[in-house]
Amino acid sequence: MARDTQEQSVEETLEKTDFGHVINENKKGIIVGGVILILLIFGYSFYMQTVNSKSNLTLANAYDFKNNVVEAYTAKKISSNEFVKQMNDMPSSIKGEVSILPSVLIGVKALANEGKLEEAAKILKSWQSNFSDSTFAYFITSFNLSQIYDDLGKSELALETLDSLKKSTIDLLKSKILLDMARIQINNSKSDEARDNLNIIIKDYKDSSEFKQAKVMLAKITK
């Protein structure tokens, strides 16, 4: 009885103002809304904990893979064939994990040095697809891939990859990229395109180590 009287008193107090009347008329909705808000807060907290847990797990798995596969290969503890197999069978959750990209690039370079260029190109192409083309990870992976395409004699693929780097907003290795393009273009009878790239080096990259080489190459194709 006391409880009913207390609820009536609260309702009467709320009815004394317009705002109170609104609250009184909608108190069930307000209570439900409050419960939903609390559930949303708890839900978001749980979601963030889950995301962080998954992120930590991914990093831990990537670290284990780096140690047990990539660095094991570069330390000659496993064969190149085993390295290739493990790289191709890598869990999708850690493929493209930026934290181990430097080690992967070193491993792929070692693989290329063993003459397994096709395998190296396949691994890098697979990793490249995991990155947005505006990121440094994409840029550096593509640069390494262009070198392997060049070594494979796949000139068009090498030029296509280098051209995408030339157009990139990331201003790194540009004189090297332009010189590589010019060299491949000269070797494939594309002297006009090569001349354009060499002139860019001579005009815009006077302090680069490629500047003198560009002048020599340009002199040879303008004779």
C-alpha cells in the first residue's frame, strides 16, 4: 500500500510541469530506453574487448609465424621448399600483417637469390593484394615485386608495376624507379619513353645517386 502511495505521489509531482507530464506519460519508454542504453554500453565494451583480443591474437600468431617460418628460412633452419609451402599455406588472418612485412620481404629476397623467382613473385603478389594502393606497405611490396619481374624478364609486368609507383603520392625511391623504367624501356626499344623518364631525373633529382647514370644513359640514346 505504501508503495502504491509513493508511486502515485511521484506521478502527481511529475504532472505539475509540462516536462514532468511528458516523462510521466512516457516513463515506460524512458525506462526501456535507459535499459537499452546500458546494454549498448556493455555491448560496445564487450565488442572492443573482443576486437583487442583478436588483434592481440593475430599479432601473436604473426610473430610465431615470423620466428618459425620466415626467420627459420633465412637462418637456413628450413628449406626453401618448406618456406614456400608455409608461405602459400599461411592463415588468411595474418597474411598482409604489416608487423612482419619487413621479415617477409627479406625472406622473399633470399628465395629470389636461390633462383626461385616465380615462387618469390607469387608470394609478393599475394601479399600486395592485401594492401591499399595508397599505403607504404603496398608501395614497398610493389617495388620489390617489380625487381623480381625484371629479373624474370617479364618486362611489361615490371614496367606496369613501376609506373604505378611513379604515379604514387608516396615520394620515395622515385629517381630509382624512373631509372629502372628507363633501363627496361631502352632494352625493349622504347627509347622515347625512356628519354622522358631520364629527363625527369635530370631535371628534378639532381642530388640523387641516379642523376649521373641518367645523363650517361640519355647521351647514349640521343646519339
